[in-house]
Amino acid sequence: MVVKLGSEVADLSDSMRETLNAGFTQLVDRIATLLEQGSADGTVRKFPDTLVTAQMLYAKWLGAAFLSKLSRSQTPLEQALAETTRA
């Protein structure tokens, strides 16, 4: 829904685009915090830049969700999971 909504309103409404971007930023920041906490307690490997890693994880899963919906297949989600757990 975020992809569809974001793509539809990004060029039409600066305030809506800014709101969506703020939500994205908060979510990615939270993922980065969780990666930092996980690396501190040893449950997640250390990453050179947790913010960049969080952005890439979000993008990977957002893309996988979109492709899964488009193809009506779980394969993109399964591939994203395999890649995420391997990393």
C-alpha cells in the first residue's frame, strides 16, 4: 500500500510526500536501532553502517512484497527471507 500510495501522491502533494517520507525514515531508523541492539548482544552480526543496512533491508522487503503481489507468488518473499537470513 505504501508503494502504491507513495507513487500516486509523491508528485501531487508535497505535504503527503513529506509525511510518507517521515514515516519511512522513522521505520528505517527503528530497524537500524534493532540492528545495533542485536549486534551489541550478539544476536545479529555487526554491520559497518546499520542505517544503510536498514535502508537496504526495507527496500528489499518492499520490493519483494510488490513483486509477490504482482506475480501472485510467494517466491519473491521466500527469496527475500533467504537472502535476509543469509546476510
